Amino acid sequence: MSDHVDVTGTGSAGAPPDVVVLDVRVHVDGPDVPSTLSGLADRLAAAVAAADDHGVRDADRRTTGMGVSPRWDREGQGVVGYTAHQSLRLRVRDRDRAGAVISALAGAAGDALAVDGVSLEVADPAPLLVRARDAAFADAQERADQWARLAGRPLGPVLRVREAPMGGPVPMPKARFAAADAGVPLEGGESVVGVEVQVRFALGEP
């Protein structure tokens, strides 16, 4: 059985997301760098404490960026102050509490808070990958069976398998829910994982 057929199978699996990811930013203006950084630290500490009070654990809080920049006058000739910012990524593992967390952050940081993004994900995508691989291999098997039949050859054993992941979970919005106290509508639906597998099957003698 020296002849073979190469096929590519694709498969996917989905599940409702159970984690809300908040990308937030705290920014503060001040007359000089030291006082601006001090003001940022105060607002940031209040925001982090509010997140902690609403169940966002240390492991689910991560700094994603920080910076200080001058503010110029209208003519762009002189510095009139400074702006400092720090960005945080928060994972809210109780999806229904996401609105309450946003409200708490706003209450703690006031107008210094900006919400740069809200996304939904699956906490443990491993079972989805297992199901997606099963579906991808079944798809490859079906394609190989068809090509062998068209060629008038019996399909032999698998000679080679190579997986090419198609990326992490992708949100597929289908259902809307209101995020608790803030009344913020978020799309729930499901997160989908896709897998692509390349399989080489031997072909038997006709």
C-alpha cells in the first residue's frame, strides 16, 4: 500500500462563555509628574479594592499597560500638565456580576475610569478542543473515504496526522443578557473552538 491520499478535516465545538473579561483604564491629570502619579495611585487603589470587594481575585487582575505623557497648550508650545494612566484586565468569573463590577469600578474611580473593552470567554477550553478534534478527524475520514471510492481503491490505515489549530475560542453572539446593576446589555451566545487536521491515509490495491 505505497499509494496514499492527503485530506484536510475541520471541526468545531462551542459552549456558552462563563467568564467576562473587562479591559479598563484609569487616567488622571495633574500639574506635574509626581502629583499625577500619586493621584493615579490613589484612584487605582480604590478601583482595585472595589474589584476585590466584588469577587475579582488577585489572579484575575493583571496590569496591561502604564504611561505618563505631557499635556500641551493649544499652540503646542508649552507643557500645561501631565496625564498618567494604567490599564487593567479583569476576569469576572461570575458572569451575572459583571455589571455590578463595572458599577463598583465607576463608583471608586469616578470620571477617571474608562472601559476599553468587554469580551466573553470559556474558562476551560480543553473539553472544546477534544470535541473539535473528534469532529475534524471524522471530517477527514469522510473526505478520504469519498476520494478512495472515487478512485476505486480501498482506504488503508492512517500514515500521518498533523494538527493545525485554527485559534482560540471565538465568541458567537446569540443571546443577550443584562449585566446586573449597570443594566449593560452583553451578548452571551457561545464561544467556538475550531481545529484543522491534515491526515494521510494509505490506499490499497484496486
